[in-house]
Amino acid sequence: GYPPYAYPPHPGYWPRGHSRSRSPPRGGRRGGDDASKYTCRFFIGIENDDEFRVARRIIGANGSKMKDIVAKSGGDAKLRLRGKASGYVERDTNEESPEPLQLCISCPTREGYHIATRLTEELLLRVYGEYDRWCAENNRPERAPRIHMTEKHHNTGHDSGGGGG
């Protein structure tokens, strides 16, 4: 069942500077290339409302779906659902971002990043299937979007990857 409170909490719920992440603190990374960071954004394309509750379906109860992706990708990936109605308060503005709902992924390792993005895509396809069925059952004309993802990789040092191909 659902928790007795509305999820996500209102934007002012978390104190400024408080991280909801249960990830270990930064620094002292095991393995990985500190010079690189792989990032992407999956634009959800479905409004988070009180009926379908797409954010909850993506995050899972107590973050279970996000934690599962992080664990399977080696533990270094960070996943953050942000944007309109996400409940995520931006550090610089102390408010929710007005951008469309999106799931952001960052990972210092190429392998972990690829695993996290593949698992996220599979999760979104499942949620999109649920959305299509939910809309049909509720006589709603909306249908799930196609997956829309943008990538950006940061390399702040020398690439330690092998050459050629």
C-alpha cells in the first residue's frame, strides 16, 4: 500500500543543504576514472499527478527502484528525479525546477553508466506500458511518449580509455 503521506513531500519539506541520498559521501571512490563523468537526462513526458502518480512508479516504494538500478550498476551511479512535481528541491534556488519532469543519471564509470541507462530505459518502458493501460481503462485519450534521452559526458582530465578502433 501507499504511505499515509502524499509523495513527494512539498518543496520546503527537506531542510536546505539536506540530501535525501543514502549514497556514501563523495570522495575516496573505488576504481573509476575521476576525470570523467557520464551524464544523461530521460525526459519522462507524463505529468506527475495524483491519479497515475508517475514519479512514484519510477522511484518505487522508499526509492526501491532507484536503489536497485544503483546497486546493479556498481553502486557509483546517481539517479535524481527532478523538474515539475518531482518533489526535488534544487540546491541553488531552494525550489523545484520548472523544467519538465526528468530522471537524471550521472556515473563516474562508463560501464556503470551504460548499465544504469539500460535499466532506466527498461523501467520507463514498463511504466509507459502501465500508463497506456491506465489511460485506456480510464477512457483517457493520452498515450505514453517514446523514450527521449539526452547525453552529456564531462571529461575534466585525460581520457584513460584505450585507443583506436
